[in-house]
Amino acid sequence: MRKPLIAGNWKLQKTIPEATALAGELKNELADFTGADLLVCPPFIDLGVVGREILGSPIELGAQDIFWEDTGAFTGEVSGPMLKSAGCSYVIVGHSERRGFFGDTDEVVNKKLKAAVRSVLIPILCVGESLEKREQKVTKEFLRKQIGASIQGIGIEWIARIVVAYEPIWAIGTGLSASPRMANKTHRFIRELFAEHYDESIAKNLRILYGGSVKPDNARALIAEEDIDGFLIGGASLKADSFATIARYSVL
Ligand code: 13P
């Protein structure tokens, strides 16, 4: 049985006082929540205050990115040991905005994934096709290549720790969510890929989150699908009530 994971990706939003306030509201809303894992991924600068604010609540802390080296002359970067020391247990790797705006190739994503597992952080590996690929009907081929390259060289002992987030690029921040059926079909395909690369047990236990315009309105129908194990939420994670509503729907 896969426990759902409901994760908020705050992206480039929330100053330190704003992040403190939101974390406090989330803690109040979700103090007694059980049945799913809860995660917030604020910007690096907010990790300290958010971590302190959610202490003693069921909400865990994650980062939005990681550098592939642990230490050294890499101005502006943040490493796995640093995230660990800030109280993170998860880290998002390969978000399409990192891939699109900052040039994170599959090779870079692979190095970051390895850095995350080396620091005993749970990576949330983001994958997903563009509208162009979807319209060309090459989503499966694209995902096969993207996932294969991202997980290359990651042994079975490490892969058991990772979470995958399927985030079709055309659904992110657009209000256009994939239909539950379409998302589930793709999740099932991703699970099959992990069975091919590793084994049935890894595939069966792999948590695959859906991301892309998840809102309280569509969360219930999406989570009802067999292969959707939770969400990576952008916009709707920025309000405590909508994040909490989605979390509650995931355990109904
Ligand atoms: P939205 O929920 O705002 O579409 O963002 C999804 C996302 O990119 C989460 O990582």
C-alpha cells in the first residue's frame, strides 16, 4: 500500500515573514492530520524559519533544488549536506522550470539525483512532456528517454527511496489539468518503466505524484485513480486552506 504524499512547491514565492506566516497557518490547519505524508518546499532562504515553524507538526520540509557537489567553490549553490542540516528530508530534482529556464539537462538531473540520495534526502524526480510532444503523440518515447537518462547508474538500493512527480509541462500554472484518466494512464506507463529498469516490487512501491494545476476542485477525482499517489502542488499550495483541503481529499 503506497501512502499518499501531498507536497507543496512554493517556487519563487514568499519572503521570510510571509513564509513564516504561511507555515504557521499550515501547522494550525493540519496539526492532527494523518493518513498521508505532507511536505512543503519553500525557497532556500525560507527553509530555516519554515522548519522551525512546522516543528512538532506532521508537515515535513523539502527544498526545490540541490547542487551535485557536497562542498567547494560553487558560488550561489546549495548542497545536500546543507539541506540536511536545515532539516530537509526531501528535495525536488529536475523540475521543468529548472530544466527550461536554467538548463538542467537529463545529465545534470542525474547528478543531482545522486547527490540527493548520497545525503539521504528523498528526491522527488520531476518528469513530463511539453504540449508539442503530447500533440505529436510521442509522450511515451519522451518519458522513456527522460526517465532512463535521469536514473542512469542509480542502484536498486537507492531507487527504492525516490518519488516521481509526473508534471506535464502544458498543465503547469495554466489551469489546464490532465484528466484523471489521462494522468493515470501515464502514471501506469511510468510504473512499467521502473519495472523494466528495476523490478516489479520497486515499481509497485514507487510513489508517483501528479502535478499541474491541482486544485481542491480536481484533486478528488485525480487521487481516486489507482496509480496517482499524491500531488506536487504549485499555486494551490500557497494558501493554507486549499493545501489542507487537497490533503484531506487524499485520505477520504
Ligand atoms: P501549479 O500547481 O501551479 O500548476 O504548479 C505545478 C508545479 O509545477 C508543481 O511543481
